[in-house]
Amino acid sequence: MSLALAPGRRRLPVNFRIGAALVALVVGAALLSVVWTPHPPAAMNIPGKFAPASFEHWLGTDQLGRDLVSQLMAAAANSMAVALVAVLIGGSLGVLLGVSAAALGGWWEDVAMRLADLGFAFPALLFAILLAAALGPSLTNAVLAIAFINIPVFARVSRAAAHQVWTQDYVMAARAAGLGRFAITRDHVLPNIAAPVIVQATIEFAVAILAEAALSYLGLGAQPPAQSWGRMLAEAQTLIYLAPQLAIWPGLCIMAAVIGFGLLGDALRDMTDPRLSRER
């Protein structure tokens, strides 16, 4: 499989373009916040609290006089970092589990897949909340909790894709040439399952962003002075009638990020599936 467009298709799908635009907006704000924000995100100015949108404060200020745009940008960077690390860790361990199950088969495959099934037996977000609560509230523990719930997903996807590769003629030829299972997995299986794994990683990125926001909303994720969209929502819930914009803007940011990565993942899945390409 390849991430290239199907032959004869010159225009990218609408969901890809919308998803890519939303992702570019969120990631761009996150990267920009590393080097510049309009104001220090944690800088308080009590006399200037609840200031309306102005040239100095583009979206106004919160109950402590902190610039809302600066907080949203800093929170985007934290959310992207948590999602990236969590998906990398969970994806790496899940792919390792899946391809090893497909390569070795037998009792190891049964054990590996039953462990994956055990992970699927619990609602992912609820399980992440339980893990984060058990480990203690911190951004690091939130990353570990989100990474853990990603392992079964990647294990299932990579095992199914690897099994398809193991039935191909070139793999049969490699085995006939005397290559071992490790060498075949490294040289043939992993490169050929990259497309479905990347597609799944894009979709899981959206899940990780939502999970991080949920954990921070419950006080189990980012701790002050670190910024988080979820914690901004938690702080704004008692002020919803006084200053609804404090809840609206972080909610819109979460929605944009989740929808963007979700649409991007769906588009990549459609573009890399030959059956769906033929239907179009």
C-alpha cells in the first residue's frame, strides 16, 4: 500500500483538505507558541481581568487577567506534545506486539492478542482516567496513561496487516532463500505495513488530544502553570454565564484539533485502500 493518490485522481478529497487545514492551523499555533506568544501565558494582571477583545488582547483576558490567545497557543503546544509522545510510545509497543505475534504465531500470538482483547474490554478514556488517577496527577503520567490505551489498537492493526504481508509471494521467496523471521519482518513486513499504521496513528492522535483534555479537565493532566485546553475549560465552568468566551474558545480549539486529525485519518485511510479508490 502507498500513501499516494489513486491513478487518475488529481484533486485531494475534501475531507483531506479540510482536515489538513485544521491540523495545519493547530500545529502552526503550537509551533509558534514555542518561540512567541502575544503575552506570557501565565502572566497575571488582576486589574485587567475579563478585559474584552482588543488590539492588545485579541480575545480578551480571563479571571486572572491572563491573555486568552497566549494561553490557547501554549495549551496547543502541550496538547500536541502529549499526543505525539503518547502515540509514539503506544504505537511502537503496539506494532512490536502485533508484528511479533504475526511472525511467531502459536502460543505467543494467542497470548499477545488476548492481552490486546483485555485492553479493549475497558472504555479507553475511562481506563486512561483510572491509570492517571492511580499514578498521580501530572503531564508525564497522562502521557503514560494515553500511551497505554493505544497499545491494543496498534497491536490489532499491525498484526492484521502483517498477516497479509506474510502470505505474499515475495515473502515466500525470502523464506525459501533462507531469511529468518526477524530479517523478513525487518526488511519486508514493517515497510509494507507502514501505510495502515500511519493512518491509524493519525486517528489515534485525535483520540489522544481528547484524552489529554479530559484528564486535564479532571485535574489529572497538566498542572499549573502549564497550560491545557481541558484545564481552561475546568476553570471556566463556574464563569460560564459571566464570561462564556473563556469556555467557548478552548472548546473550539479541542473541536478543531479532534475533527482535523479525524478527517485527515479518514481521508488517508480512503486514499490508501485500493477497494475504496476503485469505488471512487
